[in-house]
Amino acid sequence: MIRRFEAADLEEVMQIWLEANIQAHDFIPQNYWMDHYAMVKDMLPSAELFVFQSDRSRTIDGFIGMSGGYIEGIFVREQEWSKGIGKRLLNHVKAAKGELSLSVYQKNEAAVRFYIREGFSVQAEKTDEDTGEAELSMVWKRGNL
């Protein structure tokens, strides 16, 4: 089930955030994510967050963070990858928004393929100032294929 984030979810969500970033971004040193952990933990509760909670185990298996129509990120437990959780979270916000945008590391090829498959198109390429890595700015608009 998808539901709004609650304060009691913070530790579980942060564990997913850290592990998913380390796994998906092996081209960025792990200490980058650990160095940003406290800042993200402080900021996360002020974002618009939706969590995917397993009906069976009641654990949180993924979440999506939004800032208006901007997707800050979709994060799924590694052992739950490729089970449709990211797609369900994305569809949840697509139903509420007419347009979505995001940035994704170009080297995160699985994520780039996912977003293209889900109807996003690349608008620009830029460099993330913090990591020096190339990022793609992508946009989805309702009604576009």
C-alpha cells in the first residue's frame, strides 16, 4: 500500500535512502552519502513523501520524495528491486500531477532506462556540482507518450 510518510517512518526511510544510494551509485564514493545523511534526515520530513508499505510484512520497501512537481528521488530496498514498487510510487504521483521533472545521474543507467520507459524525456544534461558527475534533467507530461 502507498501512504503518506509519518514521523515514525524516518529511521526506516533513511536506511533505505542510504542503502539505495550506495547500491545505485557505485560511481560515487560511499562517504559522500554518509556525509549527507544527517542533512537529508533533517530535511526529509519537510518534503512531500509517500511510502510503499508491504501489506504482508508491514515494512517500508520504498518511498518517493517530492518538492512540488519535482521528484527528489525514488528509493526502493535492493531486495525489492524490479518488483514494480518504483513504478507504483511513480504512478501514484503521476495521478496527482500533470507534469513531473527530475534529475538522474547519467551513469545510473537502470534509472535512466526506467524513467524513459515511464514516459520521461531528457531535456538537458548538466554536471552535479557536488559530485562532478553528469546528470540528465528529465520531464514527464500527462498525455505525452
